[in-house]
Amino acid sequence: MSDETPATTRHLRVVRGEPTPEELAALTAVVSAAGSGSADAAPEPPRRGRWSDPAGTHRQPWRHGPGGWRAALR
């Protein structure tokens, strides 16, 4: 073993131009924030559409008053 520091692995590489250290720090912060949020978040369960919803087969009371005829058809 030697007393030298281990070589750092570069994950980002500048292909064109000469960015300032502040620009590199901003880019690193944005990329690390974008990558860290997606790994911890659980995927949302799929939503059931109203067409296949079994609650639509249950009878509902008829509505009286204005617009009641629309509810009778649903």
C-alpha cells in the first residue's frame, strides 16, 4: 500500500468549451439531483378506468329535479 490518494473516477466529461468551476458545480448538482429522486420513488399503481369499474353495475337512486333525466341514463 502506498500513501497516495486513490484516483477519482470521472462520471462527467466536458467535450467542448471551457466551463468555469461554478458552471461545473451547477451541472453536477442538477445531474445528481435528477438521478437521486428516481431511484427512491416507488412506481404508482395503475389506475382502473371507469369503464371496467365494478361500481358502475350497482343501482343508484334516481335523481329528481333539473338534470335528473341525465342521471337516469347513467
